[in-house]
Amino acid sequence: MSQTVEKIASCDPVWSYIRRDALEMAAKEPLLTGVLHAVALNHDRLEKAISYHLAQKLGGPLMNAMLLGEIFEEAFDADPDIGSAIRADIVAVYDRDPACTSHLEPLLYFKGFHGLQCYRIAHWLWYHDRRPLALFLQNRISEVFGLDIHPAARIGRGIMIDHGTGVVIGETTVIEDEVSLLQNVTLGGTGKESGDRHPKVRRGALICAGAKVLGNIEIGECAKVGAASVVLADVPSRCTVVGVPGKIVGECCENPAREMDQSLPGC
Amino acid sequence: MSQTVEKIASCDPVWSYIRRDALEMAAKEPLLTGVLHAVALNHDRLEKAISYHLAQKLGGPLMNAMLLGEIFEEAFDADPDIGSAIRADIVAVYDRDPACTSHLEPLLYFKGFHGLQCYRIAHWLWYHDRRPLALFLQNRISEVFGLDIHPAARIGRGIMIDHGTGVVIGETTVIEDEVSLLQNVTLGGTGKESGDRHPKVRRGALICAGAKVLGNIEIGECAKVGAASVVLADVPSRCTVVGVPGKIVGECCENPAREMDQSLPGC
Amino acid sequence: MSQTVEKIASCDPVWSYIRRDALEMAAKEPLLTGVLHAVALNHDRLEKAISYHLAQKLGGPLMNAMLLGEIFEEAFDADPDIGSAIRADIVAVYDRDPACTSHLEPLLYFKGFHGLQCYRIAHWLWYHDRRPLALFLQNRISEVFGLDIHPAARIGRGIMIDHGTGVVIGETTVIEDEVSLLQNVTLGGTGKESGDRHPKVRRGALICAGAKVLGNIEIGECAKVGAASVVLADVPSRCTVVGVPGKIVGECCENPAREMDQSLPGC
Amino acid sequence: MSQTVEKIASCDPVWSYIRRDALEMAAKEPLLTGVLHAVALNHDRLEKAISYHLAQKLGGPLMNAMLLGEIFEEAFDADPDIGSAIRADIVAVYDRDPACTSHLEPLLYFKGFHGLQCYRIAHWLWYHDRRPLALFLQNRISEVFGLDIHPAARIGRGIMIDHGTGVVIGETTVIEDEVSLLQNVTLGGTGKESGDRHPKVRRGALICAGAKVLGNIEIGECAKVGAASVVLADVPSRCTVVGVPGKIVGECCENPAREMDQSLPGC
Amino acid sequence: MSQTVEKIASCDPVWSYIRRDALEMAAKEPLLTGVLHAVALNHDRLEKAISYHLAQKLGGPLMNAMLLGEIFEEAFDADPDIGSAIRADIVAVYDRDPACTSHLEPLLYFKGFHGLQCYRIAHWLWYHDRRPLALFLQNRISEVFGLDIHPAARIGRGIMIDHGTGVVIGETTVIEDEVSLLQNVTLGGTGKESGDRHPKVRRGALICAGAKVLGNIEIGECAKVGAASVVLADVPSRCTVVGVPGKIVGECCENPAREMDQSLPGC
Amino acid sequence: MSQTVEKIASCDPVWSYIRRDALEMAAKEPLLTGVLHAVALNHDRLEKAISYHLAQKLGGPLMNAMLLGEIFEEAFDADPDIGSAIRADIVAVYDRDPACTSHLEPLLYFKGFHGLQCYRIAHWLWYHDRRPLALFLQNRISEVFGLDIHPAARIGRGIMIDHGTGVVIGETTVIEDEVSLLQNVTLGGTGKESGDRHPKVRRGALICAGAKVLGNIEIGECAKVGAASVVLADVPSRCTVVGVPGKIVGECCENPAREMDQSLPGC
């Protein structure tokens, strides 16, 4: 078996770490051993673990967990990029959240991570002509995890949505790779007209807790939006914007999404 | 059957649209066909569909879905105005939310709409001498949908609560017809004294995402409260207030609740 | 039986009030009689009622309610201070929330109270070498109640978390006795470095709805943080801070956590 | 209210007894008060109580209780004879089962009674062009109550199926009024040919525990089939048949279905 | 810990064996590790394990598992003889059933054992003035396990009910210690008159599969009733009775309940 | 798509019939459309449909449906013979049961069929060194379907277990191909000694309702055991045995398992 473990480690290090973490946790807490086997150790790849764990959370009287699990696996089989994005997201959370001490924790417990991965399935359904099902998933994600992400939104990889409760991401939003969002962030529209009406968040940006970014505006690369701020206009790269309504208060660190520093130098 | 459909259409257009939408969706997505029949097509009026769908969401180990469904129907039978308000709310969501493309979607999927309709039942119970049950519903609405609306609050018709998560509406709040609220809005009190201590929101007002309106103050007709703003004093009709604490920054459009424009001209 | 009632009343007045309230409510609403007996009247002490009621809310496919109930009781038996803190919290809610008209309501219905008590169990597990289980509870609290409280945080007694949805309390936070928090409050960190990085909230402070308090800063005794404000620096005792970013705008009343007055004199 | 009670008593004595029994039991056992209100006291007629109680038992992941309840009510509304048969069955059980001390017990607890009433709904569906749904109910009755009654079978009123587990009643069976069956009774076919191939059981007959009656044969009026006996040929009225294969051993009492006497005089 | 284990072993060998078996099984099958900890290893005595495991099986929408668990524990605390009887039953099953290879299996898996232990709780309720609850349990035992045992029946210890499905035991039945029953056995009445009307089964008797013993008759010590036989008259000690109706065909072995030999020497 | 259908039809006619039947039923009963898609139409092979449908029935608080579904699929992937046996069983039921009018019905609804297929998984686990899990399945099959089949028993293909309730099949039983059993049949042991102690039922035999076949005896090819009979000695091929205890009463038809004729010529 050690050979197998080595082989997994070389070609899928995230899954290898998760399995190692699960074995350690199983040894430590017998009441979770069964859960850890069922979620992680019983499966041969991360995608199966995600399907198993999240389909159970989304399942309910309208659509049961098993059927949802099959939909998850259909998406994973059809588009391997989803699996890559999930791995990048796990690494992002592990790197950026000091309270996260293993690669297993996002998979098992982090609601923002859970909501984001379920969105990735809904997104795939939306662009494969199954919009009713995509909307169904959007509703369940909102009920179960408290995040309302429209399935048509386009979200990159290496994303961290910390805590997650209250996050709203609108239909024409674009989020590039390596972005971090915190709880209660809104990426919203500005009016009842349809069309492209939601923010474009560039690589490396950090949107702090409770911030509202509204309209088809651009949050530049590695920009930072301060907590509880309201942004209604473009924010240039590497700038920090703060206030209601938000004003540019200075530059920010090299890589705010990674630093996760919600403090506001100069305020 | 076409005659029946015509008859429904003439006397209850909202229900007629919902059934048409449900038939279309059922034809498109077989995995939802059963759900659509059970929720919408199997029922002869909208109230039954609401009872069926929302009682299932609120049901749990303390009170099962069937009993809750009977309470819903008791309220609908006793007070036909609830049904009228629901229809006005569906039209409001359909008109104002560009991501909503059918009259069916609010009924099936929109958490803010779900929470509001469950509140309407709790409100009826509160004023018909069944306060313990009203408080029970308030708790379940908060657990399941993430909205905390006191059953004693008075809320008009044609209301849109977009996304819904984190909304708090206090005991002596009054919301007139045609108002729109977004996620994380608080209509709260200012102290531990009882009595009339919550906002009065007049017809046509728009309260943007994350705004806190606190105390027995008046948000005038067609006024707008900017996102993440805090309002502690009366806002005159057709004015826009922004900031923490909020200041009047100008007039607003003819009908902000309908326009749903969270942008802040002049900011 | 009246002797028993008197005896309970003298040594555990909170539990005595709850039982009296439950009898009254049971007489008024037959559909809740079974619930009230099962939650309150069937038990001989408050801790059992809490275990029964909250374990059922947290139970799910990964860990069932009965097992969770046993974990709750293990913690209650090992550390009687948890029960004292719960009683102080119930009194705090009853005293401070004008919409709360009995000692029974927090136990039965208040999500902020529920999340806080479940955190108390997770906290006990965290400091008794059962961190995996503590993290499991944190996840369930976040899913079910919408509060994300790290089990390592240290929280005193006589705490009121009103409404609760969206509250986030980080790993190294300290909250002293007699503090009040409202919905959507964040007590968060400022960066990806581990170590002591979260706020210290002193006795009697009030953190209003949607406020974000970020970093290892001190909110002084009986200080007040205004709604939707962002605080990034120490706030002296008895001061009120408002705005994004927050500024000191004046003193505040004798005991803001008790007064629950979110208004901002001088704004 | 006493007038209403008198009115119910005069026009629907069975329902009146059940409500009286439920009030008595509710006063005696607080843990069942909620159940008794939800099942019996909260409803204005017996049919609603049956729908509520049995639909919850039959509900599951393939079809939820609320939808089943609506199907039950549709049948009750369309065919008032079902309600009459239910009342006659309750009286039959109360009269014949010495362990049954109230009219409430069959409604609440008796599995044979439950399976029989669910069959009555399946039977109505079968003859109203909804055979797939009828077969679905047959399956659920078999899973939940352990009785396998084909929905096409024709069963009269005043029927008692005692205990119920293991009872099998085939497709072309006819059971007239006032018949009693015990656990593990089979009214089965004799071969793979379709057509009329199951027993005809005449009024007043008693089929004792474990008896197998096979083929298109007639069990005459007020005949008795002994326990664990096998009957392959017609049994004349008022005769007792015993053995494997069964032989006529004598006459039987006036009304064996009512006497429920499984003893075999002369054996 | 080994000291504790030794102490348990000396004073409660059955519980000690069960825990040892559970540890062995947990090591062998990781998917059951969580179950085994939750059912057996997490508890400090057998009664808690029984409460936990069986209350979960009986729980449902009318009464949840936690409340049932509390009722179980109330009975166990009040009457230690129930716990002794359970231990004797486990030993009986382990000794008599060659397919049972550990003391853990009856606790975990054997439906006849499960139904019997739940009856013991119902029986305690019946004789402690809580008849409605006792009847509720009788119904759930019948639904979940397929055994219908009246709570008023008196059943000794060291009882094995093998397989269990279809067993019916009437209200005034007495079963002494060390008796074995198999599936589909009826200990039934003979008529609609109340009073003492069910069998008395003496110590050491064996009632084989499908046998019907009817009326207030005596099955003597160490007597055997053959499979599918019908007994309507007293059977002397150590006799074997066979047939429909049953006839004495000879003596039987020393201890038929222990030998579990359903064969019929001389037939 | 018609090509695909043709291709399925040629290589897997049973699955092809089931899908055709499901389409027809879905068109006829909208309330079952979702179920039919989820169970049958959404899957690409019969094994997946079985896993989905039966794992949901067996799932519960100790082991959820999704995990059981994965175990089912593991067995199906490892041993294609299980799938062949299932197809033969479906054909057997369709051919022999006149109340069965489609190949879909056994899959959807027939409890004896369901229990048998779940046993096939338990059997595979038993002989692949996962006995604890095999015993777990045995228990769930007994609770959910009322059949108690030891996982070590060896059962051929083309088996029909009609109705199923109360069937018991012991550990060392062998059942060859093309056998039919009815409800309440016991294939049991004769004593507490371990070793080979259960019946061997040869090809084409029919065991009628309630029959008890006990001990390591042989039921010859195409033999028939009459209803409610007890067999304690070998039965030669093509013979019919009847009575308690059973006696040979004559020959039987060419193929009793197929004819399903429970009548007893000459009795």
C-alpha cells in the first residue's frame, strides 16, 4: 500500500495530504473515524470525496443526496478543470487562513469552501443547458451554506471565501484567480436592467468582510476593498479603497488576497 | 383543459404564469418534473403550492411539515389578503430582479421571498392569539432562510427582499407597499425599552444591501438608503441617504424600489 | 409537587422561570405542548433541556442528535461553569431584548443564544484535547445557526448575541462578561499570520449590527461600536466609535451592553 | 363547544369517540399531547386525521408525506364510501379485539388497520386510472406495515386485520363485509396464469392466524379457517376447516368474525 | 485503562465481552468504527448502549429518538432488573444461535432481541401508569421490528426470539425464564372476551417457527411445540407436540430451548 | 438516441425493457416522473439503478444511503455475476407472477426482489472478508424488507421470492437456480450446533407460502413443498410434500417454480 500512497502523493499532493490528515484525525477522535472513512479514506480521488460530502449536505426532500451525488460526478467526469480548481481552492485556504491547520479542514468543515464548490457544479450545469437544475443548486447553496452565488457568474481558481455567510455574487460577476472574499461581501448589480451589470474582480484582489461592490466596475489586480466599505467605481490595481462610499486611501501590500490583512494603513 | 387554463389566466394570472412556467421547466429537466408536479402542477391554486413547498422547508423534528402545512392553509382560508400579497410579491420580484426570468422562480427558489411568505403566516398567527406558534415560525424562518422578521411587524404587499440572508426586521417595524430590501438589511431598534421603537418605511423606498436603519424613524416615500449605510434619523421622501452615519446626498429616481439601483449618483 | 417547585425556584430561579413559562405556553398552544414537555418539562435541570434541544438542531447525517446530546452532557457534567454561563446568558437576553417576554424564549427560539451555547460545548472540547470534534461543532453551528465562532475563542458570561446571523468570532478573540453583540458583527483578524490576532472586548461593551472589529485591539469597558462601523484600533472605555473607518464620536451611556441603544448621540 | 361536540356525536359517533379518547389520553400523558393534537384534535373530521397520520407513516425519500396526504384527501373527497368503511373498521376492531379499549387506538396504533386504510386509497387509485401510483402505495404498505394487499382486490367494510404482519391478499381476492383476518394470513393464487385466481371470502368469515387460503375458492358466510391451516377448496357457510390440507371439522359459532375464537371445538 | 477493563470484566462480563468484540470489529471494518464507538465504546454501561441504539431505531416523526432514549434510561434507572434480563437474553442468544459468534451481534443486529428489549421498556411503562406511552412503543416495535408484543405480557429472562418477524404475543401471556421462540410464532387468544386468555409458557420450552399457541393453556417446562403446529390444549412438561391441530408425538430433549432443535424425532 | 436504445436492447434486453417501461409509466403518472428518472432513466445501466434505489431504502442513521450505494457499486464492479443474477431474477418474477405486468415493477416495488438483491451484496462482502459489513446489511434487510437471509447462504439465479415478508434463510442454506419461494418460508436449522445444518434446495423447486424446511435436507429438483407444511426429511425430485409434518402426496408438474401453482392435486 505504501507504493500506492507514494504514487498518489506524486500526482495529486492535495489528495495525498487530505488522506494523511484524515488518518491522523481518525486515530485521534474515534467518534469521527466513521465520518473520515466515509468522506475521505473510502474514496480513491478527491472528486468522489467532494461529491459524497457536499451532496449529503445539499440533499433534502426535493432532491435526495444520492441523485445530487450523481450530478456532481457527471460534472467532474465531463470537466476535469473543476477538480483542478477545487485543489487550488484548498491550497488557497490552507495558505491564507491561519486557523486552518490541515488540508482536510476545508473539505470537511469550511462553509465558504463548500458553497464555492457546489457553485462550480451549478456553473457547469448552467453552461451545459441545464439551467433549471443550476438554479435548484443555487437555492440549496443559499439555504444550506448562506451564500447566494448565481450559477452564471464566472469564478477562477485559488479562491478563498472565508466564513461565507451572507456572501452574494451576481449573475454577470467575474472573479479571476487567486482572489479572497470574506463573509457578507456583496458583488452586486445596480438596477433592474439585465445585461452585464456586476463587478469584475481581478487577480489577487481582497474584498474584506461586509464590503459591497456594486455595478459593472473593475476591482483591479491585487486591490483591496476595506471591510464594510461600499465601492461604486473602478479601483485601480494595488490600491486600497475604504469607506461608505469608498475612497482610495493608499496602496496595498504585494498580494492582499494572500496576506488577508483587513487592516487599513493610513486610516 | 384549455378552457380551464384560460379561466385561471383571466382570474389569477400569476398562478397561470407559474403553471405555464412549471410545464416548460418540467419538459426541459426530467429530474425536476416530479418536484414541479408536486409543488405547482398538482395544486389548483397558488396558496396550496405555497403551503406545500414552504411547510416542507420549515418542517423539522419539533413540528413536522404536514402540521405546518395545515397551519398555512388555515391562515390562507381565514385571510384571503395573504394570497393577494403573495401574488403582488411575486410580480414585484419578477419585475425588479433581472436575474429572475419567470414567475415560477420566486416560488421555487428565492429565499427572501420564502422567508417573507412564512412571515405572513406567522404575522396572521400573532394577531389571532397564537403568539407561541408565531414565535416558533419566526425561529424556523431564521434557521432555514436566515431572515429574522418579528411576527408583529407590519409589512405591505409588492415587497421584494432580495437574497434575504441576514435581514432583520424588528417588532414594531412598518413597511408599506412596493418597498425593496436587500440582503443584510437591518430595520432595528435603539434600546431595551419596549414600545414603538422600529423604523417606518414608506411606499416605494429602497433599502440597499447591508444598510442599518435604527429606531422609530421614517424612511420617506421613494427614498433610498445606500448600501452599508446607517440611518438614525428620518429620511425625507425621494431623498438618498448614504454613509455611516448616513447623510442625505441628493434626490433619487422616481421609483427606487422598482429601479433597484444601488448606485449613488453624486458619490 | 409545590414543594419541589419552591425548592427549584430557590436554588435555580432561571430554570424555575423557564418551567413556569413552559407550563403557561403549553396551556395556551396545544400544538406545542409535546414540544414543551420534551424540551423543558420532561427534564429535571436546564442542562438536560439544552442538551436535548440543541443536539437535535445540530444532529445530521454525519453525527446524529443522540451522540451529540451525550457529548453535551459530558461537558456539562465535567464543567459546571458552563451551566452557570448559560443561566447568565438567559438572564442577559431577557433583560436586554424588549421583544423577549419570557425566560423560555431564548432557550426555545433564539438563534444567537443557541449558537453561543453550542460554542460553549465546542470550547470545552477544544481545551480538553478533542479539537477535531470541536471543529466539527463549529461547522454545524455555522451551518445551522449562521454564526461562525472559533472554539478556541474565550467568551465570558452574561453575553447576548442578538439575532446572530452572520456573526464571526475569530480564534484568539476574548469577550469578557456582560457584552452584547448584534447580527453580522465580525470580531476578525488582520492577516494570515497565526498568533494572537483578534479583538479583546472588555466587560459591558456593545458591538452594534454589522460592525467589524479587526485585529488584536481592545474595545474598552462599556465602550460602544456603532452599527456597520469598522474598528481597527483600540477604543477606550465608555467611548463610542462610529464610521468606516471608525472614529470616536463621544462617550456613551453607563452600560451600553444592557441598554442596547444602537443610536449614536452626536451623529 | 359542547353543542358542537353533541352535533359531532350525533352525526359521526366514531369521530366523536376518538376525540373524547384523545382528550383523555392527552390529559394523562403529556409527551403524547402534541401527537394527539396533531393527529386527532387539530382536525375537524376523521378523514383528515387518517390522511395526516398515515401519510406520515408512508412518506419517504421517493414520495414525501405531504404529497401522499394530498392524494389521500383527493380520494376521500371523491369517494365518501371510503370514510364510511374506515368508521366501520374502527368499530369492528373496537368490538372484536379485547386488548383494544378505545376507538382511538386503531387510528393511532394498529398496523393491520393502518395497512387496510392505506390499501383503500390504493384501491381507489387503481380504479381511477392511476395504477402506477396504486402500486407505489402497495409497496410502501408492504415496507412500512408488512401487509401486501394488491390494490385491485375488493374488500368490504367492518373488516378487522389483527396485528397484520405477513398478511398477503392477492389481486382478484374478494372479501365481503364483517370479515376478520389475523396475522400471516395468505389469500393467494394458484399459478402463474392471470385471471380470477384468488379466494372469495364471504360475510362474517374468520381466517385465523397463519392460514393459507389458495385459489379461486369460496370461504362461505360465517365460516372459520383454523390457524395455520391450508384451504384449497370451497368451505361451506358456518363450517370450520382445519389442517394441512384443511378438512371440515364441524360447524362454528353464529358469527366467527365477531367472536374471534381461534379455538377448534372437536379438535 | 486495563484496570478499568478488568473491573468491568469482573462485575459485568457481558458488557466486557461486548466492548472487546466492538474493539475487534472496529479494527476490522473502518466503515463501522464510528457506529461501534457511538453504540458501544462511547458508553460506560450496557444500558446506555441499549438506550442509544434502540431509541434511534424506534424514533420517528411522532416521537424523536432523544426523547425515547430518555424514557429508556428512566426505566433502566428505576428498575435494575431490566438490565439483568437484557444480559441474560444476550447470553441466551450467544449460547443458542450457532450463527451468532459474539456477544456484540445481538446488541447490534438481532431484530428479535431488539424487539424484546423495547418490549421490556414498554412493559415497565405499562405497570407504572403510563399505558398510552406503552402502547405507543408497542406500535413502534411492530412497525420497526415486525414483532407485536403486548406491553402487559409477562416475559422472563434468558429469552431468545430468533429472527423475530411476525411474532405475536398477547396481553395475558406469561413466558417464564429460558424460553426460546422462533419467527412467526403466535401466542394468541381465543375470542373477544377480555380476561386471562393467552398461553402460559413454562421454563425451558421451545416454540418452533410459525407455531400458533392459542388460548389460556400451558406449555409445560421444557416442552417443544413443532414448527407450523397449532396448539389449543395444555402440553405436559418435556413433551413434543406437532401438527394442525397439534398432537403429542413423544418426549423431547433435556432442554429444548437451549438445543434449538426444530426436528421432530418420531415424525 | 434510437440507435442507443437499439444497442441497449440487443446487449441488455432486461435493462432495455425497464427503461421502456419507465418511460411509459413516467408519461402516465407525473407524480412518479421524478422518481422514474432518478431510479431508472438517469442511469446508464441496471446495476446503477439497483444501487441507487436499494441503497436509499437501506440507508439510515447508522449508515447513510450514499455510503451504502458506494458499497453496492464496489460489489457490482468486482463481480459481474451479481448483475447477471439480478437480470435473471427480474425475468423470473416477470414470467412467474401474473400480477407483475412489466420488468420495471420488480426493480421499483417488489420487496422480495429487493431483499434478495441486497443479500447478493451482503453475500459478496461475506466472502470478501468484510463480514461485519455483511451482517450489518443482513440486519437492515430484515428491518426494511422483513426478510432474514444470512449472508453466507448460497443462492443461485432466476430466483423469485414472492411478497417476501417473514422469509428466513439460514447460514448454510444452498438454493440452486430457478427456485421460487413465497412469503413466510423458513429454510432453517435444527439445533445449536454449528456446521452444515440448513436445507439444500435444488433447481426448479417451489416452496409455498409459510412452509418450514428444517435441517440439512435436500429438496429435490422441481419438487414442491406445500403451503404451511413442515419438511424435516429429504424430498425426492418432482415430488410434492404436504402436511405438518410433511408427507409425499404425489408428483408435481414439470416445473413448479415456474408454474407457481400452490394447489395440491390429490389433497
